[in-house]
Amino acid sequence: MPVIDVTPDTEMLTLTITAEFAAPVERVWQVYSDPRQLEQIWGPPEYPATFTTFEFHPGGRAVYYMTSPEGERFGGWWQFVKIDAPTSMTFEDGFADAEGNPLHDMPVTSNVYELTAADGGTRAVYRSSYASVEDLQKVLDMGVVEGSTQAINQIDAFLARQRRA
């Protein structure tokens, strides 16, 4: 499995996930920079994502929803802060209703995704920072570790299917 480490840190108010992929940095970057590819891996396998807005540039927004097996929609939004293709992006990440409207009573996460070449593939470090211990604990209780791990672990299989197609 690509995820090799998950480290929540309540002192630093961070959650760091490290993964290794059997593909070059540029190919992994394409997954995150193309909403149609990102839909294939964003969220747990049984909750497919649909991006309705994807403005991949600093200041741009992304709006998406994940659909449960029962048809319920869970929304989210991103605000891109910095993009340094093909190695890193920084963005704010928040919860939204089914129509993409931000939920102001839910945590907003500051994320830095970094990709580096490693052993013929890619090492990815996903670092999420929270405003408070309560915000970090809330997302941990909601299953962010399990959901993120399931999502990230889909990337190698997705890339392998793309190579065969």
C-alpha cells in the first residue's frame, strides 16, 4: 500500500501522511491537477467524488462533493494558495453542504502536498494543519485518517489502469 506513515501531532496541530507511489512525480502530479483524474481517487472508494469547480491556480477554488452508497452528498471546497508544479501545492480545505456552500461551523484545514522523486517513484508528504486541538480531534473522530488512507491507497491502482488503457 502506498501509505507508509500517518502521524497526528496534537502539540503541533498537524496530521502528516506519507506515501510512496510507483510512478514518477510528474505523473502523480497530473492526478492532483486534473479534476477528472482526481475524481477517481479523492475520497474512500465507496464515496466517489465529483468536482463541479476546479480553478487550479493561486487564488482559484475547487468545489466537490462525494456521494455515499445511499446517494447522500458530502461537500467540500478548496482555496488554492500556492502551486509549484509539479512538486507542491498549498491550499485551504473546508467542508461544504451538498451544493458547495461552506459550512462555517466545521474546521478549515491548511494543507501542503509535496511530491519528490524517490527510488524510481514518488514520495508524497501530505501535511494538514489545524487551528486548534478541537478541530484536529473533530476530523480524527470523523475518520480522516481512515478516509485519507483509503483515498491515497487508490492512486497506484488508478495509475496502473491508465497505463494499460
